[in-house]
Amino acid sequence: QVQLVESGGRLVQAGGSLRLSCAASKRIFSINAMAWYRRAPGKQRERVALITRGGTTNYADSVKGRFTISRDNAKNAVYLQMNSLKPEDTGVYYCYADELSISSWGQGTQVTVAS
């Protein structure tokens, strides 16, 4: 099972940008898909962005055009570039790995967007 560690979350003003990183404990080139989820205050965890082993991406409607997910297999890392941040983007962001028979989660990183 892969271990995942997120970083990059902090307080940012609305309209600003952040880049979240997810470091994996092993090679990710064979992992079926990796994703970013978030849990906003008082809401259920939702998937924000996903990237497959082949590089196909998928985004929640609320972040399309503002967020970009990418993966660097050489560095065993996945990133989430977040632009034009809004207060409703506030939440704990989690990295997720789908190895088909095993699912792994990171501990999360807090993103707070001030209005």
C-alpha cells in the first residue's frame, strides 16, 4: 500500500493561487489513478480532480478551468495547481491513490481562502 503525504496548504486571499503536492512512498507509474479530494466545513468529502495512469483528467464542475491536476512519475508525486481561489474552496485537501484492490489516503492539508 502506498503512503501519501500532502503539502502546500495555507491561508490565501480570494483570487490567489496555491499548488498542493502529494508525495508517494513508492513508484506511481503503475497506480491506476490518483486524485485530490476535499472536505469543506460541514460538507461531505468530494472529489476535486482525478488523473489516470494514462494521463486522462477529470474535474468537479466547481473547479473546472481553475484547477489543474498533474503527475510526475519520475518524482512519484501528484500536484494540484489551484488558481482563482474562492472562499468556497476552503477545506482539507486529501490525496488519494487507486491501486484497484487497494485505496490509500493521505492525512490532508488545510486550505483556507479568505474573502
